[in-house]
Amino acid sequence: MTNYLDFEKPLAEIEGKAAELRAMARANEEMDIEDEAQALDKKAADLLQQMYTTLTPWRKCLVARHADRPHCKDYISTLFTEYTPLAGDRNFADDHAVMGGLARFDGKPVMVIGHEKGNDTKSRIERNFGMARPEGYRKAIRLMDMADRFGLPVITLVDTPGAFPGKGAEERGQSEAIARSTQKCLQLRVPLVSVIIGEGGSGGAVAFATADRVAMLAHSVYSVISPEGCASILWKDAEKMREAAEALRLTAQELHQLGVCDRIIDEPMGGAHRNKDETIANVGAAIGEMLAELDTGKDRTAARRKKYLDLGQKGLAA
């Protein structure tokens, strides 16, 4: 069953009518409704294309948050083989919002790390809706350290509203853990590629995405704060999230123009949730191409640092 977003209600009505007609035809074999159903299918396809070629930044946020988008676990199970999960920060606990471990990508050993939101009520609560605590970032640091030691490329899959802001997380050093994870990304000698597969929220995303190559799915978002949070701060009104989304320049297309995003990965018409297999295949192809661009035998630290220093200079010039 398709879960429709609010702005997709007209589409839901048309596709619903087509489904009703076909259900009636199955119940009564004498009914001939295929021509009418096909006409509705075409109308729905045209409306879908119109909607998704004119998405506003706020609507892209809604698509990026869609509950049915493929999540980190889906990508790992499809694109990677011999995945061996590694758990815990060896200090406090294992954070289920962050998953990672050793695996093979295209037959080559890698370290894969990502945020996992979960796909039903139970798993979303267990995964804390993809909001990592300090122990999640410290686990990621431990895995990146291991990858660096053994010369394994690191692949990160980012999908988080942001780091968890709870009292316990702050007491255990949330800001310090995020900063050290970002620092570790900059210190890695091995190639590091990152893909924003849904939401890239604040420092919680930067801690995984300070990479040699950063790719974004076409309807993903990446920003310093959520539109609702920005609106609450600037206008004292969370309902101004549409204006905030415009101002934040958080879409893949805008960030590609700014140089923050290195490549945009195509999504199926209607978003990643409408064809998960195609989306995952597109991400896999992009990861393979990005890794091929990077020399695995060369220390990547200086080039990665220069990339982000140059990005800051471009921002000052703008």
C-alpha cells in the first residue's frame, strides 16, 4: 500500500479510482473497464511527473522523510556482501541508531557505517528514529580507526534528523563526540565517500559526511538545522517552515551549485520509495564510481582537508 504525502492527495484520488475499477472488474468478469483504468493511469503518471519536477524545498523535505524510503539497512543488505556488524563504543553502550561493520563492496573489503531509522514502530523506537547518541558517534570513530589501520575505504550512509538532543546524551558529551567524529573523518588516510540517502541533519550528519566525495539522492536534504527549528528561532513560529526551507538552501540541487555536494543521484519518478530497487542500484553505481575516482594507495588526508578549506573560502567570496 502506498503512503501518500499531503501534497499527493490529488494523485491518491486518481490512483485510488483506478484501483477500485480494477477491483470491480475482478469481482465481475463481464465488466470491461480497462480503457478507463488506463486513462486514469496516464492521468496519474502525468500528475506525478508534474508534481515531482516542480517540488519546492519544503516538499523535498517531506519526500526525504518519507517512511517508505529505503534505509541504511536496505542498502547494506543489497549492495554489500559478507557484512559483519560491529557493535558498541567499548565505553558505554551500543547505539542502535548507528549501524556499521566490515563488508565487501564489488568484492573489495570496505567499512560501511550509517544511520538507521527503522521501518516500523518497534524498530523506529529501537533505532531512536536515526538520532544517534554519543556512543553512536564513538562507535563510528572506532570503526573508522579500524578501517584506517587496515587500509579499508570507508562508506557512510547518512539519514538522520540530527543527533539526539536528550539530557543523557548531553551529559555523556554529545557535542564532543560529534566533533571528534568529524575530526576523525578529516584524519582518515583511506578514501571516504558519503551518500545522503534521506535527511542530512545538522552536525549529526556532518560527523559522517566530511568525506572525499559527498553524493545526495535527488530528493534528499542536507542542512545545519531543520526548517521547523530554523523557523522557530528566526520567526518564533514553526509554521513558517516553508520559508525556512527556501532560505536554508538544503536541496541536493542547490548544494551541488554551492559545491557542498559533489554529485546528485537520480531517484525514480515519484521518489525513492516508489522503486526501492532502482534507487539502491543507482546509489551502488554512484558509490562504485566515487571509489574509482580515489587512489586507495594514497594518503587522502591533505586532499580532504584542502577540499573543505577551499569550500570555506568559496563561501567567504560569495
